[in-house]
Amino acid sequence: MTNVLPVAARPEPAVVRIVHAGIAALDCIPYWFVALAARIFPAAVFWQSGQTKVVGWHLKPSAVSLFANEYQLPLIDPTIAAYVSAFSEHCFPILLVIGLASRFSALALLSMTAVIEIFVYPSAWPTHGVWATCFLLVIARGPGWLSLDHLIAQKYR
């Protein structure tokens, strides 16, 4: 007769215990922190892009030229595209950072990301994929408790 312990009674190897402890520690990262990062960092990219299109409260002529000559979006006038882009790149990042209408703002910026990927810079898919992942996280799971959306939801529950 052999001295074999049942599977449940066998001691775990040290490496398995270390991996389990590491996973348990990573499981302690709060969702609100992940969601905050997913809101802030891609919002900053869009904000900075918007800043290149305006001076003060006015659209730069170079922004219209950019849409006319480099971006060349189909079915939309370059002037209209420049204004819509400049507005969107300022409005939605602010909303996303403060966590107000977060899912809608993330969806709007995800849509802009798709347009950029499909019509403007298709070879930049790795960068756009990172942005899309952040936006999809916020769309699917919400902005977390560190947001105005959370405060509003708490008030009306």
C-alpha cells in the first residue's frame, strides 16, 4: 500500500502559493482606481488634440486645412468636421474626467476613435486599440464611485 495523500490534503508548492498570493493582492486593486485611469488618460490625449485646433475660443484656420488636406473624411465638409472635432475633443474629455455622463462621453470618444482608425490613420490600430479598451471599460462597467455619475445615482436610488 502506498502512502498517497488525497489531492486536497497535498501541500501546495511554494511557487503556487506565491502566485496565489500575488493574484490575491492584485484583486485588491479597487475598480474605481482602474476606471479613473481609463477615464483620465485617453481623455488627456483628446484634450491635447483639441488644443491644437483652437486659439482661445476660436478655431484655427490650420484646423480646417488639416481636415481638408490630411484627414479628408468622406461625406462631411472639412469646416464642419473641424468644428465638431474641436468641440468634441474639449467637451467629452471634461465630462469623462469629472465622471458626468461618463458612458455617453466614452461612447462619443470611442466613435471618434473608430472614425480616426477607419478613415484617417488605419495603421495606428495599436494606439487606437488602447483608447478603445479604456472607453469600453467605462461604457461596460461605468465610471466607478469617484465620479459625479455615482453621486447622482446615489441621490436618486
